[in-house]
Amino acid sequence: MYAIVDIAGFQYKVEKDKKYFVNRLSHEEGEQVEFDKVLLVDNDGDVKVGKPTVEGAKISAKVVGHNKADKKTVFKKKRRKGFKVKKGHRQRLTQIQVEDIVA
């Protein structure tokens, strides 16, 4: 059984008892979170597609922790102008564990 859910503007394919990294959520570690923007639910071949969301479907998950992603380096240069800029960025992430998919 899996579902496609919209979490903070991004769509994720989630399955029960698996961990996922999503954009930073404002919940504390160990807190329960519910997502109700479920776009699709597949229960062993029985597919329910929402218009735009599936009625009564929700995903319950637990916040495992907050992390940062690997550093991305952004380097800009304009040739023959002496212009160079080097910046770094680390995306803030939240790790969640899906506990139940209600369809």
C-alpha cells in the first residue's frame, strides 16, 4: 500500500513504516503529524485518485528529527571581468516516519 501526498508544496510517494526527508516542518521531535492532502492511494491494485484530493484519506506520521542536507556550492563567474562569487547553501530538512495510511 502506498500513497502520493502533498507535503509543504512537494509531492511524495510514501509507504507505511518508512522514513522520508521533507522540507522543514515546525513540529517538535517525537510529535505526531497528519497530512490530509492525499492525491492518490493504491491498496494492492485498488487505486483511488483524488479530484484534487481523496476524500477522507490522511497520512499520520511521527517527526523523527531535524537535519540539514549536504552543502550545495553556488559559484558565479563572468569571464574577463574579474567577477567571482562563491556561496554555499544547506537545506533544512525534517525526517518523518509514516505510521499509518487511512484511505
